[in-house]
Amino acid sequence: MLLLKLSSLLPFLQTPSSSSAAEQKVLKDGKASPLNSKFERLVYENLDLWKVPGVAVGVVDGDSQWSQGYGIATYPDTKVTPSTLYYTGSTTKAFTAAAMSLLVDDNANYSNVQWETPIIKLIPEDFMLSDEWATNHMTIEDALSHRSGLPRHDYSYGGNYEGKTPSLQAAVRAIRYLPLTAQPRTKFQYCNIMYGVASHIIQTLTGKWLGDVLRERIWEPLGMKATFFSSDDAAKAPEHLAQGYVYYKEKFQPVREMDLTCVSGAGSVVSNVYDYSKWLKSLLSTSGPISKAGHKALRTPRIFEDGGDLPTPFTGPQAYAFGWSTGVYQGYEFFEHSGGMIAFGTDLIFFPALNYGLVAFANTAVTSNFLEQALLWHLVDERLNIPEEKRFDWNKKNKERLQKANDKYENTWKEVYPNIPNPPLPTSIPLQNYTGTYFHPAYNNITLEIKNSVLYANRSDATLKLEFNLEHVSGDYFMAYADSTEAPGTAFKVAAPAEFKVGPEGISKKFGLAAEPAMGPNGRIWFERV
Ligand SMILES: *[C@@H]1O[C@H](CO)[C@@H](O)[C@H](O)[C@H]1NC(C)=O
Ligand SMILES: *[C@@H]1O[C@H](CO)[C@@H](O)[C@H](O)[C@H]1NC(C)=O
Ligand SMILES: *[C@@H]1O[C@H](CO)[C@@H](O)[C@H](O)[C@H]1NC(C)=O
Ligand SMILES: *[C@@H]1O[C@H](CO)[C@@H](O)[C@H](O)[C@H]1NC(C)=O
């Protein structure tokens, strides 16, 4: 089963919509718009290839800037414009780090906040990791650079358990129950919850919601009036908020956006390319409201990233700073961050030495990011006059990525269970005896029931909502085949081994699920029957 029917996605040239004359005009300083008709053709080819309804693109080049919308923001016919609002996902992290820099700078009010301050000194009531040394030594710097030792555990947080609304504090407090998968400071492991910790620190110390801190201290000074930190505020804005979609069963289906409470400073921003161009300008000019020292801190590499198995066009490895990944392209240092929500994808890139920055927002998960890589790196190549034959083929790489993800989904069971008896052992108890509710103090409840003759769970009580079937392998061993309940079909499908521990009464007592990929296929999050 292919994630996307790649062979059937023959690029199809759509008649380009006419761009506004002003944006195509050669500007006074002689720079022609990079968002020209050649680019427009590339946009429509890629919207079709990656099955994305629309995209907004912004370019800042010295004193010049251009922005343009392409395609659909909301079906049936609301078109994308540069004003269209999008969820900007993890590009939020740079704002959270910037807000932290303001506290670090402010030695009058927050002398206790430095980059190397142990987190436990700031939120002693709430912060604890599963390891004592890590608890006492984890710093703000570690949290913001994804080198804490804690992996994502993205399926743990959120939820409306027992009628309670989700809370960031509860998610932060639950970290103590989440296994670490590396020694602190030894490994880059992207971790959204650690940005939740950073948010909780800022909110606790300032006594304000992070959205207010960002608005008052960063967005208002930069004139970013169309930038928000909650779905409700974005919905009230005069600008149109794009609808997120999933391309599923051969059509675009609207997706309900996820609850942002626990996402917080990891990915709650809603904005448009006009406002993000203002942000890019402040990053390029290293001007206020962030201090020079703050800009420097945000750009300082802290740990090398694992570039993965597929090729990249970059020189040497990439490293993570604070809310930015940094590397070298064609001899130029660049900073980049993507953003991904359940039905949105963002990319943001800037080259300080070129005084050049780019932003793109689009309204699907993952495939939007692929589209944006093809478009934004094309613009960079045009800007640097890279000959066509020397350009990196982002679409080829991303098709390979999808293919690899799909192969992994299909083949994990064979890798995890290479030697099962033939025929496999039957389950030790009837399926009915595995059903019931199991609890983990951070991942909360999983309720297993029998649906269509297999064990089934519906994790609607979490920020990332998913459902899974347990397919029997042998004895008390299973494979969980999970998918998002909100945006099914491509981006969020996972195959993970699972097993039960059966008690002497013939009832399962524990359910173990390989819920965190960084723990490896034999790692288990153990849920106990309640
Ligand atoms: C910092 O402290 C000064 C002096 O006490 C005060 O005027 C100012 O409002 C404080 N700023 C913040 C952001 O708390
Ligand atoms: C988990 O489910 C059990 C049984 O329904 C319930 O008593 C408990 O309160 C639930 N826990 C949470 C955190 O929702
Ligand atoms: C999963 O649970 C949610 C919330 O309880 C419910 O709306 C949804 O219909 C359930 N899905 C299935 C397939 O049972
Ligand atoms: C299944 O559970 C019931 C109790 O609900 C128990 O009486 C029965 O023995 C169990 N079946 C087996 C095969 O252990």
C-alpha cells in the first residue's frame, strides 16, 4: 500500500491565476520579483503533485519584499492571499526562545533566569524527570535545543480525562513518568514537551499567558497585528483563517485542528506571510525588541542533528540552536525551521549574510512541508544563480521519504517478530479477556474493546487523536496499526509492536505498547489495568 499514489500523480499544468501587477513590477532598485510566472508554474505543479489546496509565500530580500497567495485557502472557493492566516506550527519555537531571551536579558526583574539556569530552580513544584541527575541539571538551554534526553512522547499529552480540560501544568508534571532515551546533552532528540516546559517557565515567572507575553513584547513592537496564539483569537481576526485539509480517499477533507493547550510554545502561533516577513526582517537586521545578545543566543548552534539516511544539499551537518536549525548551503550559513500541525505545514528560512529570508504556509500536514521545500529552495537557487543541473531534487528526496515511511509501516512486524512459530501460538486468553481500560500516569488511559472482531482503541482523549487495531501475531504479542482519527491516510500512520501480561486469573493485567519510536521496537510504555 502506498502512502500516496505517486505514479498517478502526474504533474498537471494549471492555468496560472493572474498575479497582481504591482507584485510583478520591477522595483526601483532593479530587483525583479522572484514570484514570477516561472515560479507560479512550479507552485501549481507542486500543489497538484503533493495534493495541497493552496500556499502563501513571502520573500524578503534586503529592502525589497514580495508575497503572493496561490490556490485555495478554504473550499469551495476562498483563495489564498498574503493576508490568509495559517497555523504556523513549530516555527512558534523561535518566538518562545525569543521571549525567554527577554527574561534572560532582564537582570533587574529576572536575575535568576540565565540560559544555563537549571529548570528545577525556576519551577521546583512542577519539574521532575525520571532520572535524578537529569532533574537537577537540566537547563533552559538544554530544553530549548532538544538535547534534554527526553524524546517526543507526542502521544502522551493533552486530553479531557474525567471531564477535566487539558492543562500545560499537568503535562509538565507528567514528564517524570516518561522514559528518557539518552543521557542529557549527548543527543539531539526533538521534543515538543520541552518547549511546553519553557512556556510554563515563562508563564509562571511573568504571571501571564505566553500568548500575551509574545503579543506585548514581540508582535506589537514589530507591528505584527495578524499574529495570534489561540484558535479563538485567530477566528475573530478580520483576516481569513485557512481551513486545514487531508487528501484522503481521493478528495480533500477538512480537518479539525488540534487543541493547543499542551502544545503552547511548541506550536500555537497563527499568522500570515505579511507578519512573518516582519519577523524575518527583524531576524535579518538583528534589531529589537530582541537584543543583539538575544539574537546571538538564538543563532548559536548547541547540538548536531542527525541528518538521516537520505542525501541533503548541505555542506556538513546541521545543528540546532534555539528554535532554529542551522547549516551551510552553497557556502552560506542559513537558519531554517519547519512547522507541522495536524493539517498545516510551514517553512521558514533565512540567510543572514545575504539579508534574505523566505516563508511559506500551506494547509495539509507533511505534504505541505514537501511542497514548501521544493518551492523555497527553488527560490534560493534562483537567488544564488545555481545552474539547473546542480540543483538538489527535493521532490525526489521527499518521495523517497514517503516510500521509506510506508515500507517501515508495512515491514515493522517482520523486523520485530522474525521468528514466530508456524502456525503462530493462539492468544493465551479469549480476546474478550484483554478488553478494558489500562492506565499510564503520563499517557493516561487506553480503552481496548472488540470492534470488527479485533482489539481496537480510540485515543480521542489526547492532543494527537488516534485510533488503532491490534492485529494478533503470536501468543500475547500483537502489532498496533494506528492512524490519526482527524487526518487519516498518510502522515500519521504508525505500526508499533504491543504485548500483554496475563495474570493467573486469565485476565490481562498490563498492556505494553511501543508508543515512543525513540525507545526502539522493543521499548514499551506499560499501561496497567484499572
Ligand atoms: C522590571 O522591573 C522594573 C523596575 O522594578 C519595572 O519598572 C518593570 O516594569 C519590570 N518589567 C517587567 C517586564 O516586569
Ligand atoms: C481511567 O479510567 C478509569 C476507569 O474508567 C477511571 O476510573 C480513571 O479515572 C481514568 N483515569 C483518567 C486519568 O482518566
Ligand atoms: C472515537 O471517540 C470519539 C470521542 O469519544 C468519537 O467521537 C468517535 O466517533 C470515536 N471513533 C470511533 C471510530 O469509534
Ligand atoms: C476470562 O475471564 C473470565 C472472567 O471475566 C474468567 O472467568 C475466565 O476464566 C477467563 N478465561 C480464560 C480462558 O482464562
